[in-house]
Amino acid sequence: MNKILFGRYIPLDSFVHRMDPRSKLILSFLYVIVIFFANNWWIYLLMAVVAFVSILASKINFKLFVDGVMPLLWIIAFTMVIQILFGTGGQTYWHWGIFSITSVGILNAAYIFVRFTLIILISTLLTLSTSPIQISDALESLLMPLRKIHFPVYEVALMLSIALRFVPSLMDETETIMNAQRARGVDFGTGNIIQRLKKIIPILIPLFVSAFNRAEDLATAMEARGYRGGAGRTKYRLLKWETRDTLATLVYSLMAIGVFALRLL
């Protein structure tokens, strides 16, 4: 649980940390969209280089990114197995009923592994280098044109900010509850799948109770402070697009152009 980095922020003084959160959000979404157009190893190499250069520019220890990928490896592995067993095309190495292992299925599984890993690295970089408040302000600023069609911009930004803030807290709470259960003799690593699932119930009940208590306390605190949405409120943190944001946007734009050029070739 303590290796899940979603929503955690590491304050440092780096090129990436000083970027406008709006540019980081836009470039992260651009990276995720472009990577789905990758269809050969040269494209994945180009995108991997961009991802690792971005990580180096953040000055964050790379081990943290490895720790962020590890808890999600089983999801990536499951997706790869599905692709291998149900992939079609190319040379067939094994076939039984609806299952088959082909060269194209293995290649697509390898592509999926690299694709998911790079997406996790970029999303982890966004959350580690940008505080939840900055992400909320950036999303609110980017969605502001939707106010003309009565889209609840302030409410959506608030919900995202709360989610990013409390996900790490819930992970820490889960770890605390599991340690308390271990102190009472519960072993989460033994037994079959049914027995392990039954051991999860003593974790979920106090976790849900704690989550609802946190939500109620937060709602009470917001009401006591007179929160009525963002309309008419001034901003203490002003977002400013600077040269570094333009430079980063240029690099990612060149990456996107290179991806489509390599795809055509």
C-alpha cells in the first residue's frame, strides 16, 4: 500500500516542479493520447526517451517511479496474458480451442507492457511534481470555457482536489488497519483465494467507516467556513505560463510529430 504513489506530492526545486500545472496536465494528456498511435519499436523508443528525460528534469529519485509501477504489474500482466492467448495473426506457435499463441499476439503483448509502463511513469510524474491544489487549479482554469454551457467547473475541480488529497490518506489508513490485524494474528499471505478474500473483510469495514467519517468532517468544515462554490472568489495562487512551459510544449509537440512520421514510415 505504501508504494502506491497516486496523489502523493514531493516538493522539490526542479524544471518540472516550476512548470505551470496547466502545461503539465496538457502535456500528460497529449503523451497518453499519442502513445496509443505507436505501432513499432522506434516510436516506443522515442516516447521512452521523452519520458526518462522528463523524469530526470524533475530531480525525483527514479526508484520512486519503479515503486509506483510495481503494484500495478499484475494488471499489466493480466492484460498481456489476455492479448497472448486471444491474439491472432502471424505465425501460430500453439492452438487449443479458442486459445492460441501467435507471433502477433506476443508482439502486441510486448507493446502493451511498454505502453502501460510509460503511461504509469508519466502519470506518476504528474502527481509527484504537482500538488493536488495545483492540479485542481489547472483543471478549473482549463475547463473554464465550459461554464458557458453551465458545466459545474468548480464542483468538478473540488472533487478532483479532494480525491487526490485523500487517496494517499486512505492508503495509509489501510496500511494501519492491516498492521493492526497482523498484530492480532491475521496472516494475509496464507490460504486459498477464498480464505484471503475473507481476510479482506475486517479491513474494508473499518476503512469505509473511516472514509465516511473523513467525508463528514470535511463537509462540516466546509460549511463552517461558508463554502459556496468558486463563483466570485479571488485566487491566492495565480497561474502563469512561462518560457519553460513553451519549451516543454515544443518538445512534446516535436515528439508527437515524430511519432506520426515514424508511424507513416
